[in-house]
Amino acid sequence: MSVYKPAKSRFWQYDFVIEGQRFHGSTGQTTRRAAEKAEERKRREVGEGKYGSAENLTLNQACGAWWDDVGQHRGDAVDVERRLEMIQRLIPPSTRLADIDAETVAAAIRKRRLIPYQKSNKPDAKLYMPTPATVNRDIIEHLRPAMRYAAMLFAKRGLKVQPIPWGKLRLEEPAGLVKVYAVEEQVAWRAECGPTTGLALDLLLTYGPRFGELFFELADFDPEGPRLNIRSRLMPDGSRRRGRKRDTGAHVLPLKLEHAREIAARVARARAAELEHIWYVEVKNEKTGAIDLEPLTYYSLQGRLNSAAERAKVSPGRRIHGTRHHAGTTILRKSGNLKLSQRLLGHANIQSTMRYAHALEEDLRAAIEQDDSSSRNSPGSKRRTSGATKRKYRKS
């Protein structure tokens, strides 16, 4: 048997060659024994002639090829695998790639829009419907490259895929709003936070990390810098995502001294208590009377921040993600340098940072209007357009 389990995957893969033709893909199984049985079935199907030519290449095989050669090597490999699995829940994995057309994709999109999700593992947790952006990422942004990659690999062996108008099938996404918090909102929000939540809010407003990047590994803190060398971020399900789609290395954040001191103290206590991150609260042990450190989860810290924002009557919306917009806009206004904003937020592409350019435009417009107003209304300006100047115009 030739099954293996990639480092970034929870599923075993099959990979074998028969008569010069390679067959590989996901078995959809999480145990070796079940994966070997799945591979045995696949070999039997090949022997029966079901996959005799590239014309019969299936969706599962196409996704497997793209995963093996591209997907598993990306920084967001965990999400890639989850989305390839979602695609094969919506479109039968045995579907011939040549049979997938616009209606097949449209039907998958319609089904995906009806699948809710929860932000908590609690049985009675609220259900949320996926946004257009989520549906686009789950279907179009992963099925399209998988199909195109397969078409390129097997073009010489007779594979022909149908043209699909991906742009027309893509759901319209609302334009992202760039949020900036007024000083009064920041002060009110901070006043409703405790020591732990307050530090988290300070880091979010100052450096604009993705929320999961707050849960950096203890070794990522460099007190000599002082800086954070963020190499991964915690995901809501407790898993860690290392890197990004592009291998941009660690996201380095130079720290203000006041923040570095607080983080250093928390890192020391977390190490002593054998905790994985610095987000914890002090809890009195009823039996011993000692003070224990209780770690906060992704959702518990998020909940504390949102509750504090509610009490402070901070403007509604994506409050926590809004701190990322706030930090990007603030550093741009201070520096006037779009590259510094890109560096702070860790954007691999400057185009992702362009949304914050509105801050420069607004400041420039305000400066132009102020200058224009002063030139027309200042006393000196009036003297220059009267008296000798007017007489000069009359003589001419």
C-alpha cells in the first residue's frame, strides 16, 4: 500500500502509478487502516478501467493533484484542505472534471450559502450564515485553481474542461469599510477593560495584528529588540496557522517599551505556569488559597473585548477587526508612508494596504481647503488685492 499523511493534513493520501499513469488524491480518511482500504478500492476501480484516460479524471483526483503540488505548501494549508473538503461535500468527488460546468459550480454556491456555522463549540451557540466573501473563498478561489492545474497537467492526455465564467458566478462582496476610533471611544473602551483585556486592546490599536496573532508563542517575544517575531497565529478552532499564502517569513513588530515590559512580565509568569501564551487571568484557588493562572481561549478573550466595547458604547460593527484598520490608518497619517503601513500590518502585497490611502487623501484635501481658505480670507491677502494692485489693473 502507498498511503501517506502530509504534515499539514489530517487526511491520508493515496499515490500510486499503474501503466505509467499516476493516481493520487485524498482518501478522506484520518486513520491509516481506513486509508489503505480506500486506496485498495481506488486501485480496483483503476483496474476495472474506470480511470483509463485523463478524460475520466475526477474532481477528487484534480483536488488531490493541486493539493500535493501546490496547496499543502502554502502558509494557509489548513484552510486549503478544509475548503477542498467542502468542495467535495458540495460536488460529488467522483464527478468527472470534464462534466463540471457553470451550473455545477452555481449549484455548489447555492448549497454553500445555506450551510451555517458556529463561533463556539457550545451546543446552543448561535448559528451564522456565511458571507459572500466566505462562499467565494470556499468554492471559486479553490475550485478554479484546482481545475486549471489539472487541465494544464493532463492537457496532452486528452483532458478538456468546460469554460466556466468564474467572474459572473462570483458573489458580490460589499466594499470593506476602514474604521478609525475617536480618542473618546478608545478611552471609554480601555476604561471598561481589566489588566489582561486592556493590554490586548492596546496591542490591537497600536500594532493592528490579526486577532489570532495576539496568541503568539512565548519564544516569539524578543526582549532585546524589543520585538515580536510572529510566526503563527491561533485559529478559532484552536489550531495554529503558520505563515501566510506567500512565504513572507515572520511578521516582525517593533514594540514600545511600555508594552515590552508588560509582555516580558507575562511571558515569565506563563512559562512558570507552563502556559502556551500570555493571555490569562488570576483566579484564587478555593482549596489552597493560592493564586492560579487561568488561560483565556480565543473566544473568551474576544468575548471580553466585545463586552467591554458594548459597555463603553463603542460604535457597532466588526469592532476587533476595526482596530487593525485603526492602526494602519494611524501609522499612515503619522508617517505619510504607505510602505510603513504595509510593514506594520504584514501585508504581502501593497495593494492590500491601498485601502488606507484614503487617510492621506483626506489629510491632503483638508490641507488644500485650509490653505485655500486662508489665502482668500487673511488680512494680508485682502491688502494685496486692493490699493496699488487695483490701481495697477485700472491703468492697464
